[in-house]
Amino acid sequence: MPLSSNVYLNSDTDSFAHVSLTVRWPALIGTAVDDVRLELAALPEGQKKQQGVQLVEDMLAVQRSVASDAIVEPIIAEVPDRDIYNRFITVDGQRQQWSAMGWLDSECLVYRKLQIALEAQPLWRGFDYFARAKNDTFVKSAHAVSTLAERYHKVHVQLATRPPPEVLELLAHELFSTALWGNATDLSLLVTVSMEQLKELQVSAANRDKESLLVNDFKKVWHQLRSDAGGRVDIVLDNSGFELYTDLVLTLFLLDSGLAEQVVLHPKNLPWMVSDVVPSDLPAILGLLADATKFPLYRDDLDFIVHKLHDYLAEGQLIMRTSAFWTTPLPFSEIRKGGEGGGEAVYKDLRASKLVVFKGDLNYRKLTADKVWPYDTPFEVAIGDLAQSHIPLVALRTVKADVIVGLPAGKGEELDKQWKEEHPSDRAHAWSWGGKYAVISFYK
Ligand code: F6P
Ligand code: MG
């Protein structure tokens, strides 16, 4: 097996990296600028307004730099992860253009630069320029939200009858699958996928035919959950909105069933990849779910869910903590003794977990270092040092990028061929960019 040492590059016109650099990032930065402008419009003259005007200018400068494929400016702000980021910006001492950079680290750099622009304006501290997009899209998902609330209330009643293991396994499979497909709807896709298509993805998600699941290690996940009574399950979160809601319903199931006695949620500590969860998104989503003007239907089921979550938060069975590590560009092989950028502290924390669930596409790209691996590369090879960490982990990921490993021999090539036949003018690998396929990849 030739070990791959090269990452996906933004210059690769056959990769979603190139579409991201040339189309998606300028549009996504525009989303954030629009939100700051909306906030600005409501402000009276004064310091905060002046700082907001400067913030918009600095964000537009990032957008222009990306859109013109300029030479990338290093980070000069005194931030803890500055040297880690700047290491990726120069190659052999040479500063380079965005298009010459690796996809993963340059994508992280885009969001890191927006946050540095924000932090330069003290009166804007804590403002999330993606919050409006996250909350508005969540409220538009009212149908899927309400039906899942009704469903979970029934599951809770079933759990009270202490169902036999095979029934519990079916319920676990259903709720892990719902959380998996909840990942399909991340806002960064809205640049290339319509809201209607996104909602279709959301509602049809739970009953995706098994064709879409290219790797299914659920049985290993189930066995790991049953290996010890109770214990701690960690969820390294991805997107807010509907996906966070499905993660919270999965959390209720794990705690109500006793499969876990504690669940630890790991959000980001800054606005990230448009949709990702920041700490303030948890109280925000609980407030939205409790709001009968936003979610008028199935109120008793929604109130039940909100009440249970508040109880578990109050009892400390559900907790949330962030780490700056999640917003560095570092691959997850740094989750180890001596790991950089906070990786060692995350390693020490996750060692106590019975199962660590990594949600979504970006986490999968960091697990596999976003390298150009052959499709049938074993998952344990792609995750590198993390395979020696003794941390039982599973990636619940809808496929929205090029990297994918662990496929049966020939399967990836077959999907390329099939896509090329159906879309002659498109790149062969484009089947892996739209969140239509998924993997459940486990390693212990
Ligand atoms: O399609 C690629 C992408 O949009 C990247 O920009 C980013 O890595 C990721 O997917 C966001 O998806 P998720 O929220 O599932 O990590
Ligand atoms: Mg995300």
C-alpha cells in the first residue's frame, strides 16, 4: 500500500478544493460580511459602528485576497496558534498564493483570518457572523425537527419498558443514522445546493437506502457501546442547527438508555466553516426549540426534549467544553502524547471516553489528514498515530470532500466511472462532494 504523503491542493482543478477556493470561499465570506452589515444597519453612530465599518473592510480584504488568489499574508496578530498557521503559509521560506496551499489548512486559515479581523474590534467581541444563517435555517427545518421530537418521545416511552438488547440495538442504529444524515445539511453547501434540495436531503435522510452508506461499521460501534455499562461518550460536534439537534436527540438516547452515564460535547471556540457549533449555539437552539412561535407543532414532544436536556445539563450528565485545537489546521494525528496546538490536552481528555464520535466532513478530513489516499486504504492507516491512542472512535460523516478511505476494492473507481457516464462534463470524483454518500468508520 503506497503511503500517501500529499494533501489535496487548491490548484487541483479535479478536486472540490479548487471549487472551494474559486467559488465557495468568496461567497461564504460574503455571507459573513452581510451579517455584520445587517448588525451595523441597526446601530446608532458611535464607536461600535465605527469598529463595525472597519471590521467589514478587513473581512472584505480577506475576500479580495482569496478571490484574486493573492500571495497569502501571514498572521501577525498575537494569537496562540499564529506560528502553527504561518508554518503552512510559507513553503521553503517562500510565501505562496492561496492556490498553491493545501485545501485543509488554507480553508481553516480563511475562517481564522475572519475571526482575527473580529477580535481587532473590541466592541464586537463574541459576535457570531454566522449565527443568523444558522438560526434561520434551523427554524426553516421545523417539519423535520417536529417529527423527530415526536419520534424520540415514543422511543423514550419504549426505553421505559426496558426493551431487550436487539430492540435497543435497532433504536441505537436509527438514532445514530439520524445524527449521521443530519450532517448532510451544512450551510457551506448552500453555495452549490439549493435550500429545497437541502431540506429534501434532511427529511429523506433517516431512510437513506443502504446504497448511500459506503462504509458501515455500526455493528462495531454497538459492540463498543455495550462493552462497559454507562461510561462516557464524547461527540466532537460539527454543524449547529438541525445537525446539532440530531446530536442532542442521540445524546438523550445514550443517557436515557444508560448506554452512557455522561455525554461530553465538543464545539468550536470561534465561528467556523459557516455552520459549526460554538458554545452560544446550545442555549440558542434550546431557546428556539422552546419557542412555540418558531415550532408550533408537537409542542408536548418538543417541551419534553427541552426539559430532559435542561435536566441533564443541570445534573452534569451532559456537558460541553471547547478546545482551540479544533480550530487549528492540524490533522487529528496530533491527538497524542506531545501533540501540538492543544492536541496533547485533547488526547488526555478523550482517553477517558468509551467512544468518541467525530461528526461531519471536516473532522473526517482531519482524521485522514486530507491526503490523496487510494480509496481502499484501511481507515486505521489513514488516521496515523491516532490508531495508537487507544481512543475508541467513530466518524459519522456525509461525504462532502474528495478524501475517502476504507472502500471495498474497486468501489471508488466504480463510482467515478458511473458519475462520469452520467455527468460527462463534470469531474469524475464530483460524486463525493454533495453529501449524498456517507460513511460510519470505526477504529479501536
Ligand atoms: O465540501 C467541503 C466542505 O464544505 C469543506 O469546506 C468543509 O470541510 C466541510 O465540507 C464542511 O462540512 P462539515 O460541516 O460536514 O464538516
Ligand atoms: Mg461543519
